Amino acid sequence: MDRRAFLGALSVLVAVRTAEAQQSGRVYRIGWLAPSANNDNLDAFRSGLRTLGYVEGTSVVIEPQYAEGGGEQQLVGAAAQLGRRRLDVIVTDGSAATAALKRQAISTPVVFVSGDPIALGLVTNLSRPGGTMTGFAIIATELNVKRLELLSGMFPRNSRLGLLHEPRHRHSMIAPIEAAARSLGFPLIRLEVRAAAEIERVFATAVREHVTVVMPMASALFHAEKQHLVSLAAKYRLPAMYESRAFAEAGGLMSYGADVAAIFRRAATYVDRILRGEAKPADLPVEQPTKFDLVINVKTAKALGLSIPPSLLQRADHVIE
């Protein structure tokens, strides 16, 4: 199908969906759970809904619930509040939010965007998840190792790596990173963050520990705090490797990962199928991204007095001048 035919078919689909919503008079209620407000991800999800013909305030209402940068207990409390509402479906932003909602054992369908859902105990099978949860998995272990390999093309052996992580990462995700860091000759310093208010403290610790480069682990909390992270990296003059392009566009040095906005737009299609009764979460396979981009911000490199090796620039999918 060529582009013109595709757009024509999409227009027809949107018109049909809009007419159906108007005729039924139904206003769907969608819950949204995240550690902190992240307008990028929520706006991308809203964009996906609009493409499908939903009109916020007319055919759909989104009810966000946040832990307001707090820790695990605050997120569990936010999940409990959301679970008590009469919602048609809930969308979760990140592993911590999804795990907190899983603990509520509610019957409301859930579409998640998270890390490894099997390791987290969210589903037992990616192709047929069963239960009330399905969604999109950004399995980060291999991506974190790849980020380290990319850093090794820019920083020499014995460069001290500061790994920003949440407490939940200790149990399964840090060990592979430490093993990769050892093989690449990077001494690794753990910098644990329990809440957004602690981020600046760990950057100050990184400077005291003579860290050369920092790498925040993939996290909904860190993604929501991306501008704060990027600003602190500039303040303390610390190069950083991030999880997605949004960080590099905000002024971060480098990123390697999936297009998170595209994933949240895609999540709207799962929500649509559930709302229309076309599918249940149990029967919708958990999808994983297949394309990952390396983005380098040359302007930030110059501000930090760094020279990007030509070989690394040639590997970049996007270069921000």
C-alpha cells in the first residue's frame, strides 16, 4: 500500500471511530500511572488516541495518578488510589508503576510500557500474556551493555563510570552491567536514587568519587526528570549516556535506545482494541521494539571540551549540531 492509499484508509478509520463514539455517547475513562509527571510520554499516548479518532473530554477522559517523585511506597499508594476508581483501562509508564499496580490485583485491563515483564512477574508469556496485563517491553539488560560498549569508543580504559539506579535495579539489572564494565575496563561506582529529590546529591557524589562519565539506567523516574538530569550533568560537567533520544535533544551528550514516544503512540492502539471489545489483554502479545538509535549531541560535547571520535560519529543515527 502506497502512502496516499494508507492515509486515505487511515482517514476512513478515524471517521468511522469518531462516528461510533458519537453515536454511542460513551465516554471512556483511562487511568495513567507513573512515578512522576512525564508530559512527553503522556502527550505521545494522547497523540495516538487522537489518530484513532478519540477526542479527549468528549469520547475519552484520561485520569493521571503520580507518586510525585516519591519512592516505592508513594507509588504503591498512587496505584491503590487508581485501582479504586471505575476505569475502563489503565496505562502504566515504567516498570515500577506496573509492578505497583500488579500488587493491587485489580480486574481493570492494563496496558504497560515497562522493562522485562517476565522477570518482573507481570506476565508469564510474551506471545499470550494471560491475565489482565499486556503491553510493550523495553528489555534493558542488553541495551545497557550496548551503551557501555559505545562509551568505550569514546572514553579510555580505567575511566570511572557512575551508574545512576533505583533500589529495585539492584536485584537483577546491575550485575550484567558490572560484568560488562569489568570486561571493558571501567571501574563502576553505584549511585543509588530513591526519589527525584536525591538526584543532585548523587551527582555531587559522582564528582567527589572522580567519576568520568555517568549513565542513568532506563527508568520512568529518570525519564520524567530528564531535564533535571541533563541540567545537573552540565552543572557538574559530567558527560552522560542516556536511554533515549529525548535526553540528547534536551542537551544530553549521548543516547542509545528505542523511540519511546513511538511506543506510547502504539500503546494507544492496544487501548483502542480493548475499549472496543476487539481483544482482551490476555490475548494481545507483549511487543518489543526492534529499532534502536544512537544520538550524539555535538554541541554538548564541545561545551564539555570533548572530541567525538569520527568512528563513533559515523555510527550515529542522528547527530545534533
